[in-house]
Amino acid sequence: MEERKLGVQLMVLPAGTTAKQALEMVYRGEIVLSPQQMRAAIECLQFENPKVSAVAVTHMDGQDFASALERAIERSKQPPLLNAPAPPELPAEELKKPFPNYRNNLRRY
């Protein structure tokens, strides 16, 4: 089940060969795939092998997710509690002035 094309042996892969197996045979030098077969194997690889990803596992201590979500929404509606006092408000005349156009970390000559 081999065919010759331009001096290179192209193999017809047996049924059931996965894209990963075909690509492994290519880089080991066991077979030579046609450009169409190579492209198809590369494109199919992501669908045949699952990606490794992180999964979060949590223990809710007997509470369901909906109640925890409701508590989080209520907490987000409250103003943040800060230890420092609020900065004094500046008068409008002060805010209308132009800002300085230099930065302290630049050299001035």
C-alpha cells in the first residue's frame, strides 16, 4: 500500500491510526506524509488529545453555590472600608489649573 511520488515513498496509513501516532512516525523517520496528510494530522491533533488544564476544587461546607454568590454580591454593594481618612476635596479653581508636564524620574537639563 505504498505509492511512489517524486522519488519519495508515501504511505497509506492503516485505519485507526491517530494524528498523534502519524506525526510521531514522521518525526522518527518511519514514514513520509503528503502535505495534505501532514496538514490534516496537525489540524486534527487538537481534537484527538485533550488539553491539560487547571481545575479548581472547593468545599462549600454544606452551603450551596447560589447562597455564596448572593453573599458575595451583597458584599460588593457595600462601600469599601479603608483605614485612612478620605483625602480633602480640592476647590474647582485648583483643579482647573494645568498639570505639570514633566515627570520627576526624567533628567532635566
